[in-house]
Amino acid sequence: MFAMKGGREASGAVSGFRVRGMTDGDPARIVDFRAVVKWPADPGAFDLLRGMRDVRWAVAESPEGVICGMVGAVPFVGGVGILCHLAVRREYRNIGLGASLTAWAVAYLRSRGTKLVRLYTTPEAENVYRSVGFEPGEFRTVYRLEKPGERASPKFGGHRVETLCFGDLPEMHGLDRWSYGADRGGLILSILRLHPGRGLVARDSSGRMKGYLVRSHSSGEIRIGPFMASDEKVAETLLSRAIEGGDAPIRIVVPGEDGPAHELIRDFGFAGKRDRLRMEMGEIPEPGGLEEYATTAYLAT
Ligand SMILES: CC(C)(COP(=O)(O)OP(=O)(O)OC[C@H]1O[C@@H](n2cnc3c(N)ncnc32)[C@H](O)[C@@H]1OP(=O)(O)O)[C@@H](O)C(=O)NCCC(=O)NCCS
């Protein structure tokens, strides 16, 4: 299932250093670690994941007991796992800790039944991931709309858009799992709990769910994602409802650089910037269901 190049072990690859699962005493030291490492990912994502079941963190510890690196691993039921928050303190780089932490996360995800490990890499980490066996995919695009303004919701075919409520969640989870290829319901719930905004669902005239998006507030901006829809009309209706009436900037992260989702979002006046490169290892799922218009806002799933 996985081809791990280089024969690295999941722990203890660098002489004298230990790569081990995070323990209860570590979080206070992680605060210090986060202060000295230029944090490569959204700190909001770290807090979001801390409370989730099955998410695991590993740290690299020096022979003197300094926490000098860390990584996160997020397995979703259904076979997709996310590797995130890899970072090594500057003075401990280039001795193999980044690759050892990556190998630890991959081994943990495999042990939870992950068939595909996915991540979005910074340019400096790309070779580290390649050395462990990850293959490059496409870049993602970060879109931002500074001044949302109004845009009338298009009217069509008896669809309706409503605020996401508790009763919608089981149906949304089922549809999301089918459309994404794995169950990220726990992550979506965590976003709704920690960064309340307004989720939206679109239904057709028979009441069937045709799309949804999660809208959340964080650091003075509104983030949209995940955002899934059966077609462009549904997506357009959802997006126009999601941006109406707000004056905070809006951020959406979309996989790839071109295609219907990008055209739609640019058409709303969003400005896009090429961001990180997707890298994957393992069997890529072939989901059905809805089309993806944006990734999860805090963890690029
Ligand atoms: C990316 C990052 C985690 C890499 O950590 P690291 O511990 O330096 O990684 P490694 O030591 O395993 O590999 C780094 C390089 O050192 C080389 N190296 C590893 N062991 C070595 C050794 N014993 N002797 C010489 N070179 C060695 C590797 O081949 C690699 O070289 P390459 O990048 O040219 O391929 C680190 O640079 C970092 O924290 N960056 C900022 C945060 C970030 O970008 N995180 C990634 C988020 S996706």
C-alpha cells in the first residue's frame, strides 16, 4: 500500500534524539517550541485538532530534553489521513529529524487504517516528503475578498438555502463522507464549535441536500470551507448567501489553480494566490457525490 523510501524507522532515526508520541507534560513545552519555530500552519488548526479523537502528535526530543520538532497526524475513518504541523527548530535542522517525524506520522496513520496520506507542503519541506515516498500533486489557491459587498442570490429551480442546523448534521456527514472519500465529520464539528459562524445547506424542491458550506470567524476574517455543491448554480447560490451582509474579508482555499470552482470564485471578485503543493502517498480514493469548491478552512483536507 505504501512505499516508504530510504528505509527509515518511525522513531529514533537520529542518533541520541528521540521521536515519540506527545505526552501530557509536553503541551507547556510545545508553547515554547511554537514561539521559536516560524509556525508553518495556522495556529488555529492546532487548537482545533487538539480536542479531536485519534489525532496524534509526535515530538522530537534532543539528548538534553529540548523539544526540537513536532508533527501532527489526523486519521479519518474511510482511509484518508492528513499529516500536518511538521516543524523543526532551526538549530536542529538538516540532521534527519524532519524525515523521522514524517515517518512517525505515516506509521501512525497506517496503524489507523489510512490508505492515503495527504499533506500540503512548504517549498522547504518538499524534498523531505519526497525522501519518505510522497508524490507531488497540484498547488492549491488561496482566495481573498477584501470588501464583500452585496451580490443578489440567483434564483433557480426551486432550490433553497438555509442556515445549517443541528438536525442537518447526520445527513451532511453522510454526504460529506461520500463526496470527500472519508469521514471528516469530527473536524467539521470542531470548526463549528470553536469558530462559530454560519453553516449553509442547499436543498432541492424534494428536500434533498445539494450542497453545503461551513462559514467561520477567525482572526478578523471569515473563512469558507468545506464547500461542496452538486453543480455551479448551487455553488453560486451558496456563495452569494455566504458573503451577503458581511464586511470582514473572506478567505477560501481551493485545490488546484483552474476549473469551475476557481472561475466561480474569481467571478465574485476574489483575488487568488498560488499556495502550497499537495503531496500524497498511497491509494487515492475515488469519491462520488458532490463537487469540491473549497477545502476545510483550517486544515487543507
Ligand atoms: C521542513 C523542515 C521541517 C525540515 O526539517 P529537517 O529536520 O531539517 O529535515 P531533515 O533533516 O529530515 O531534511 C532536511 C535536509 O537535510 C538533509 N539531511 C538529513 N540528514 C542529513 C545528514 N545527516 N547530513 C546531511 N544532510 C542531511 C536531507 O537530505 C534534507 O535535504 P534536502 O532538503 O536538500 O533534501 C524544517 O525545515 C522546518 O521546520 N521548516 C519550517 C516549517 C515548515 O516549512 N514545515 C513544513 C510544513 S509542510
